[in-house]
Amino acid sequence: MPNSLPLPTPKLNAVSDLDSRCDCLVVGVASGTDAMPEMPGISAMQRKLIDDWIRRGEISGKCGEVFMVTTGDADVPLIMTIGTGAKQQRSDGFDLAATAIRKLTKRQRQRVVIDAASLAGSDNADAVVAGALAGCETQGIYQQGDPPQFYAPTQIDFLGTGQQQVTTGKIIGDAVNRCRRLVNEPAGILYPESFAARAQKFGNEVGLEVEVWDEHRLESEGCRAILAVGQGSARRPRLVILRHNGAADPNEAPIALVGKGVTFDSGGLSLKPSEGMVDMKCDMAGAATVASVMRAVAQLKIPRNVIGFCGLAENMVSGSSYKLGDVVETRQGTTIEILNTDAEGRVVLADTLDVAVGHQPQAMVDLATLTGACMVALGREVTGLMSNRDDLCGEVRAAADAEGEPAWQLPMFSLYDEKIKSKVADIKNVGEGRWGGAITAAKLLEQFVGDTPWVHMDIAGPAFADSPLPHRDAGATGAMVRTLLRWIQSR
């Protein structure tokens, strides 16, 4: 198997001024401004150069607009301005910093300096740092060409902030990149056992308690739903549990994060066409998000007890595949009639949620690339939220809004319960065709959460992108990593 390129690790520092030469200085410019923001170390000539471009209307400050100015100065040969819109916002800071770095990756840059305060305000510098680091990651993780097609800066320094915010931003940015890397890995390299091994390794590095259930433990625990989905594959299922014991009171009820980890989804006997299968390495994005968030929770030393659960299986085709018409008895005891083997994620999550509920969490969030129906309803950029508690859903939605990761709550009316009732078993794994498909899938999950306050996040759209944007490459996006970290810290 080939080895992927290492995760980007530029040196990240807080600096008080432009104390030495840099290849490029990045400055945020608000719309409606008539002058470059104040900052230490800028020469009068450089300031006049930028101010002239602003007054001539070449630099407008429109959010995301990039303008490059060659200064002729040996110490700061290039200044990049990037528009911040009418006001600096945390929700834009991440994307703006990532956009700036991606503009500079065509060739090697030794040192880039970003005026963090001008991009998102001094209180949100960690978002700028995280975005800058995220801008260093590409989906071309197996492009070994010489010369390389993508260069991350060797060093990125940040004006207008302190080292603590830089450290925090680095942890968040690394979590986003780690999630993206896991999702972008080919399914031949990342499968249930190897995912579990990676989670064990990077969890142990930061002090997480990591527990891995192999197929024998899953059998003894009665996790028949996970095993059913994975029984057609030569790669055996796994369940990974990652614990962060951060609360002062060790008996404090934990926050639970649950991720769908179907490391490849062929559709099983309900086989997908080739065009629908080619990106199905991404069907474990929920589990990748949970594992990456848990690592960051430990690094940030968040004073909460948090437990992550990753249900891992391959949905493949063979003589031992689970079949249409099968009835699967879940760990909880509820029986599920299988009417579509490509509606497998909810079956995996049925057991995974039940394991999580056994830890008596104070609140639980699951993430899953669950339904195409959610993309039909909300598009490819918006996460669907479904919940049994509106107040909890409001907390998660507020965190998503603050981080600039769009999310929208869908209804969970009791009338949808009827649509998943089976004539043979307790419930069936699909509803009434296309109609309300995201909600009927969530209704199946709801059968396994009991009274636990719970939010389901359908990330089928935003987790994986067909096309690049100025702030990120195509492929895995790391959606909802920042939202979850903010939500956990806010509770």
C-alpha cells in the first residue's frame, strides 16, 4: 500500500510585529474603509501603496475578495489584502484565513504573516489560526510528483493575538485536517480494523482512554445490527470507544458523541451504480468527526466528561451479505426488517447508540452521512438537525451559526413514526420511498435513544464536496468539527 503525505505541520507563532522578513503579509480590509488597518512594523511606503489601491476602488473589502500587491520591499515583498465585509466575524475568520493560505500554495513560502485581528477581531484569532492550518491541507494526499503540486508554508505567524489563542487554533485546525484526512483515505487503506488502530494511536497520544470491540466482543455484546451490515465483507466490524475524563467530579454524566463509520458503502445487495459508489469512502465521515473531536477535547483539556463512539463496518457484497427481507435483532432488542441494504448506516447506529445510552449521558449527538434525502431537502452545504429536545437542538444550532457551519432543524412529528412500522418486525429500515427520507431515518434512530436528550446531525451533504471552494479543496471538508467543539465547551 502507498503511504499518504503527512498532515501539514507549519510552525505557528504569535508575534507582536513584523520583526523579520516574510514572503507575504496578509491583511483584512473591511468594506467601506478608506485606509489600511493600523499594525506595527508596516512602513509608510507600504501603507501608502495599499491606501492608494483602496481609494482607487481596486480593493473594495467585499468579503472574501483577494488582492495581491507587490511592494518592491525586500522585507515584505508581497501584501495580500482580503475583504472581511462590513464587519469582522468569527464565522468568516476561518474561511478567510484558509482562503489566504490556499492562494499562496503554488510555490514554497518560508514565512507568511497574517494580521489575525484585522480578519476576525482579536477575540476570534483562534478561528483565524485554525483556518490558516486547514488551508494547508489538500485532498491530493497521494500526489508524489516532483515538483509537488501543493506547498504549505513552512511558518505562519499571527499578529494581533497571543500564543494561547494560537495554540487553541492549532488544535482546532489539526482536528479539522485529521477528520478530512481520515475521510479522504481510500477504503482499501482505511477499513474498520485500520480505522480503529489509528484512533487507538492518536487517542493514546493525548491521554484518551481507548477501547476497541472486535467482532467477538460485538457478538458477546449482542451488537447484531453492526455485525449484520458487516457480514458481507472480509473486513470485520469494530466499535471504538474514546473517553475523556475532564470533569472535576468523576461521576458527572458524560456528553456522548456517536459517529457512523461505514468505511465503504457498496450498497450491499441493493447495489449502488458506479457513479453513486465512487465516493463512498466518505461514508465514515461521522466516525471520523467524532474521533477527531475527541482528540481535540483531550488536547484542549475541556473540563467535561466526554465519550465518543464509532460504529465501524464495511457494507459489501458476497454470499454472506445480509439480505432484503432479513430481520435483525438489535442489541436493545428491537427488531428491524431490512427492505434496503443501502439504508445500512441507521442499522449500524442502532447498536452504537444503544451502547452510548448505556453510559447514561447528559446529552448525546450523533453524526452520519445518512441520507440523500437530506441533500434534496437542504442542499449539499447544510447539515440537517433532528432531535427529541428543541432546547438541546437550539444549543447545537447556535454553535453551528457561530462557527459559520450552516445547519437547519427538521421536524420530528409523531406522524412519521407510522412510516417506519413493519408488518413483520418492530420497525423497517426505510420509510415511504423518497418522501421525508431524512426524517424517517432519524425516526429509526430515535427508537434507540430512550429518554436521553439527543440531536441527530445528517451531514451527507456538507461532509464531502465534489468541487473546491476558495477556502478548501474538494473532497472531505471536516464539517461540524468546529461546531461540536464549540458546543461542548459552551455547556
